Amino acid sequence: MCTTRGFSGVGYNGDEGMGMDRRVPVVVLACFLVTALLLTGCPYLPFGEAVYVNVGNPNARRDGRTWNTAYHTIQAGIDKAKKRGVGEVWVVGGVYDERREERSGAVVMQDGVDVYGGFVGNETSRSQRDPVAHVTVIDGAQGRNREPAYHVIIGANATLDGFTITGGIAQETDTPGDEGGGGMFNPGVSPTVVDCIFENNTALQGGAIFRYDATLTIAN
């Protein structure tokens, strides 16, 4: 058994004079820039091209399309982003400790959907967020029907950036996989984890992160 904090405990198994419109090159350039922004994951992703999450959103309407209509849960944001073909979820600082539908109590990432914490809730570009000032916690202490989640996060081929992951306990030996990755479990996927803190997660293998058949990238 190991309880970990930080990144330890990783388990391994044109011209007008010629009758041409000068505006054409400008339009072409603008289209090129917008396409580049969407394809490269640039931090200046245009407002409205992400799905928004805010646990404290008081509005009854929640569709994730604006900060005013942000979802309450990260899972709802991830699922909507996947359905809409949107590549990012922006999450306002706070504690996300709701019970979750996944059997292990985990927030389940999706391939191609990057999840970013540290927002206030009025940003128009990702570069404006501050994960240090606006701590965003994903807590698994009651994620599994009011019991600790076996895994707080189940990874995917995507980025997790700017979160504190806590409260997972992976000590169940009856089901393969439930004994590893109290913080984050990565079965055959290769996520990128950036500026995240793993604390108070316990497991028989890899208290913070467990992976197999995967390449894990960790950065500060």
C-alpha cells in the first residue's frame, strides 16, 4: 500500500489595379488562422469553442455553452464536449466531489477532450486562467455511491491540466484494475498530465497514478 502526494507512486505494468479584390487574401488568412487555432490547441482558443463547468453556477439552465450556463460537474462537461466535437473543457476553481455514475466512482476522460482547471468563470482565452490562485479539486472521497472512488480519474488520450486529485482508494482485489491508481487509472491510454497535484490517494499499486500498455507524460 502506498499513499502519495505530488507525482510519486506511479505504477508501471491579390491587386486592385488588375480588377482583383484585395480582401480575398485577408479572408483566406483569417480562415487559416481560425483553423490553426482549433487544430493546435493554442491557448487563445476562441471563447465559445470550449465547454464550461462551474460547480457554483446558480443558473437553472446548464448546457455548457457559456459561463452563465456552465455545467455543475466535470463529467457532464467532458461528455458534452465529446458529443459536440469540442476539444476542451474549462473548469472554474472549486471542489468537485459529487457522486459519479461510473462503477468505480471516477471522472472518465475522453480521447481528444482536454480538461483544464483554474478558471474564475469570465475568461475568454485559456491563457487567462490561474490554477495556483483558483485551486480546482477533483475529490473522490464519496464518488462511488458515497464511498471512496477506486480511481478519481480514468485517463484517456487527452490532457489533464491544473487540478488537485484526491480521495481515491484502490484496494479492491476482486475486480482486476481496482487495486491500482487511486488518483488516476490509465488502462491502455496515454494521457498528458500538467500542473496537477495528487494527494491523499491510496492503492495497492500506484497510489497517485497507475498505467499499463500506455505512455504517460507528466509536466509542471
